[in-house]
Amino acid sequence: MALTGLQIYKLLPQTNCKECNFPTCLAFAMKLAAKQAELAACPYVSDEAKGQLETAAAPPIRLVTVSSNGHKVAAGNETVLFRHEKTFYHPPGLFVRVRDSQPVAEVGALAAQVAGYTVDYVGMDLAFDGMAAQSDTGDPNAFARCVAAVRQVNDGALILMSEDPAVLQAGLDAAPGAVPLLYGANRENWSALGKVAKEAKAPLALRSRDGLDELAEVSKKLQAAGVQDLVLDPGRRDFCGSLAAVTQLRRLALKHGARDLGFPLIAFPGEGAETPADEAALAAQFIAKYAGFVVLDQFSPALAYPLLVLRANIFTDPQKPIQVQPGLYEINNPQAGDPLMVTTNFSITYFSVANEVDSSGHPGWLLVADAEGMSVLTAWAAGKFDASTIAKAVQTTNVADKISHRKLIIPGQVAVLSGDLEEELPGWEIAVGPREAVDLPGYLKVMA
């Protein structure tokens, strides 16, 4: 359980030496309790107290990392149940599962398709994180061939799935240089799989077949054996049961300090779905609550795109909107006589406008004003997108030197700014454009 400021204060030397850059030990303790200071700032804390404080300061959900060839998937370290309370920090890794019972060529083709799929979403390149290889045959050689086929075409993160330690070791040998997630330990095989994970310095996932008590029991044994990086599978696969299980695990870790359950979660939506649509819906549920690793049994662009966008939206800090760099953007190689438009630097707003202009084929200049990442109406209401802001953008970008006219098109939603802008920009004509970006092509066609 997290310690209060007063409990931390009792473990500090209480000398008020100020070497921690706080006026008193009590002030330092309060900052430690709020996770706004580091214990290392106190040079006089005793080793005994340091041990207690470091244990109390450990994150309620351990950070677990899977890596390969520079690709990393980190899960854990989350501190809240709901994004609006603070933010979510580590997006769940999205994986696609192959099996060693499939033909090697089929495995390679799917792994290559996953590796080659990327989508540009408001300036972010979104992609799946890697592959999961499962042993159906129980044959170490067949599993090694399956893993090798994946590695030849996909250098993303890796999950190796078998209850047999010899099979997992064969998979590890076929993926040199990777630190995969090993799956899955249980009451019967935890010791053998724990030894493989410890030797490989790889995280280990454990699956419950008998409720959360089994997870806590096996987790405790593995930690005592020296395996600290764990991932939990509560074992439920249906919509309602899986949501209840993962929510309970998250609450136990965050609200009740259940250290043996304070680990990232793994989910297999395909095992609880009767149709591809069900798998997509269940995957979306796990992305929102509260999986750290999501393993799919199917892959297609139609499935991948909405899941990637959902993940990006949920794991974007709600207090820090996605922004583009303010400045002057050229679309379709504009010339000096082509129209000049202005918008805000909110990513979705910028890309909506830029994509519509680009797809229309009309060349144009797009002036992006710094509105602190807000959309047009929000920024206008907050006083961040007004006549002075737009005039400043015109002046700092020196756009007047690049165009042969003095006409600026403003969004129709802020038509009220036209009069103030004419005062801020003497000699300029202010035109009011459409309210929605989708209407820009027609507007530009009439203007041409």
C-alpha cells in the first residue's frame, strides 16, 4: 500500500537539512507521497528506511517490456482506473497469433502482412507491434520452424506460447536477440517455465484456470523464485466475464495494493468470439479496459485500422491535444497567386483541411496558427484563435513575401473575426470560407 506523507516523514531523518531542496523533511515527505520527488534527493535516509520507502514507492502495476531489434512494447506502470483522472501511459501491444500446425509458408505470409501494414493517422504512423507464435504440436522442432518463419519477415516484438519448457526453449533459440514474452505458466508447470524465463531474462505470463486466487498463488511463487516480470491472464474469455475479471485485477492492484496481482494483463479476444466482428469488439473492449497485450487470431486492414485508431485516441493524453507545428504549409505546389487559408494547429483540424485541399487537386497555401492544439471553435472560445493570433501568424511566417495577393480565407465557424482581422491586417481582404473542411473543394473550385 502507498504510504501517506506523515508515514513517510516518520521514516526520514527529520533533520530539516534542506539538502533535498525542500524547506523541511515534512515538505519533502509530502512531495514523495505525491510522487513529485525522488527518494534519492535525501542523502541521510537510513538503509532500513530506504528499503521500506522504495517498496512503498514501487508502482502498483509493474512495468514489463518485450523487445526485439529495437522494437519495444512496454505495459504496466498505470496508476488510474480512468483516463480522465490522470492519463494512461502505455498503449497495449497488438499482436497476431500464428501456430506451428500451420504451413510454414502460411505463417511467413501472415507475419509479412502484419509487418508491412502501417497507417498514417493525424501525423502518427500506426502499426501492429508483433507476432505471437503458439505450439499446437508440442514438437520443439516444429515450433522452432514456426518462430524462424516469423522472424525472417517480421522483426517486431514476440510472444512464445507453450506449456512445455522444452518447446519454449526451442522458440527462444530460434529468435536470438529478442526478449519475448513467454506464455503460459500455471499451478503445474510454473517452476519449470520459471527457470526458462529466469535464464532467458524474459517476462513470463501465467494463466488462471481457477479464478484470481490461482493467479496470486502462482505469482507469489514465481516472484520468490526470482521471476519478477510477470503478465497475468485471468482466463475468462466471454465479454462480461473478462471485463469483470480485468477490472477486478486493476482495482485490486491500484486500490488495495495487491502486489501479487500488480502486473500487466494479456487478452485473447479470438478465443471468446464466434465471429470476426465479435473478435474486433472484444479486442476494442480489452484496449479500453485494461489489457497490456492483445493477441488476435485474424488480421485484415478492415480490422487493424479501427483498433489502431482506438488505441491512439485512448492513450493520447487528454490534457495535451495532438498538435502539428505552426507555420506555412504548401499543398499541391502552390504558386504566388493561389489562395491562402488559415486554421489552427490541432492535428485533426489540420489534417482534415489539408487532406480535403490535397484531394481536390487545387493548389493552396495553408497557414497554421498556434492555438495550443485546440480546434477552431474551441480555440476561438478560449481566446486562442483570434484576430491578433492570426495576424501574428501572417507576420511571423512572412507569407506576404510568397504570395502576389492580399486575400486570406478564414474558417466559416469564426466569420465573426473578419472585421477585427481587417483592422489587424490593413490592406488585406478577409474572405469567409466554408464551416466544414469537406466543403473546401467546392469552395476552391468556385474561387478559381
